[in-house]
Amino acid sequence: MLIQGRISIVISMIVFAVIFFWQVMRARSGKLPFIRRIAGLDAIDEAIGRATELGKPVHQTPGAASVTGAATSPMIMAGISVLRYVSRKTAQYSTPLVVSVGAAETYNIADEVVRSSYLEAGKLDEYTPSTVRFLSPAQWAFTTAAVGTITREKVAANIMIGYFTAESLILAETGHAVGAIQIAGTAVMPQIPFFAVACDYCLIGEEVYAVSSYLDREPTMMGSLAGQDIAKMAAAVLLAAGAILSTIGSDFLTNLMAK
């Protein structure tokens, strides 16, 4: 027997699970959901192409945080997803790539992603261990080292998608100073204004979590993304309906959700 007050939670979980399953199976059958265009992700090819034409490196960093942190892991993994796409492209065009990371766990994952990309492209001989650089787990030591890397390498493209805090503006201003085309994104909302004013393209909030589905176009991930959006819309409708009913003095929805 279900405990009073948890029946609505169980029903909601079942409904959302059905929605997710339906969207994933629908995507796997070939009916991919529509995902609106994200200018910042579309510009990645442009940024890599510009670096290739100039013969200068592409710099990418997911930030200084670790993939083991509960709050930081989703954003760092989003940055790693972008790195997978970027490293495939740079390997294809033989474009120099520099990756700055600030955590040992992130370094291991990023290094393997880059190495695998060069292996898939049949250019493992062009891969060098110095492509992915472990700088420092300390925020400002990482920032100082990343600034030095961007300046010394005179990068043509600077891609910063991941977890960033107070270092965001410093990194973005450095990329702007060397004339790099910049693509940035984070779900740390207080840092969005800094990226918006200093970078050419900026991913805002939850756009960061959509990068893997957007770039890879893998049916399961696209279906999952569509399922999440439907669940969010359903939650928003319930909140709006509850607010309206409470305003007119009705406790119907409140009592229903309390069951």
C-alpha cells in the first residue's frame, strides 16, 4: 500500500517515464524530434575553419572543475562532449588543438577523447600528449596558466563550454585580446553576462546540456532531450494551473497532488 502523500509522486514518475520511453523509441524509429538551431554550436565549424585557414591552434577548456563534483559534473561532461566533436574536426583538418583542464579526472577523460578522435581519423601520428594540458586544480592558478596558454599560442579560436565561475571574464577578455573567435557557454547563470559581452557566441543555461544531442544527433539522446522538454512543460502547466486555482480559492489541485 502506498504511503499517503506519495501517490501523486509515483503517478508522475510513471507518466514521465512513459513519455521518455515514447520519445526515445520514436527517435530510434527515425522520427527525430525538432531541436531549434543553437548559433553557438553551429559556429564551431566556422571557428575551426578559421583556425585552419590561419594555421593557428584551437583552444578549448571545460573549466577547472572535476567531473566528480555533483554540481560541476554535468557541465564538465557537456564540455567533454564538445571536445569530442572539436577534436574529430581538428584531426580531420590537421588543425593544432590545445585543451586546458584543471582536474586530474577531467584530464584523463579529455586525453582519451582526443586520442580516440585522432585514431578514428587515421592520424594517430599527429596526436601528441601535450595536446591536453593539466594546469592546476586551484582556480586562479588554472586561470593564470590558461591565460598564458591562450596568449603564447595566439589561438584563432577559443571554445569555453563547461563550468566557469569568477575566471570567466578574464579568460574571455584574453581570447578577445588575441583576436580569437570565441564560443562560450555555462549553466552558472551569474557568469553569462561576462561571456555575452566578451564572446562572439554564448550558450545560455540549459543550452549547455543539449550540446551532445545537438552535435552527435544520436537518436537516444535526442529522444531523451525531447522527453525532458515535455516533462518541463507539463510541470509548468501544473504550476500555472495550481496558482490560478489557488487565486480563485480552489484547493482542488493542491488536494489532488497531496494524495
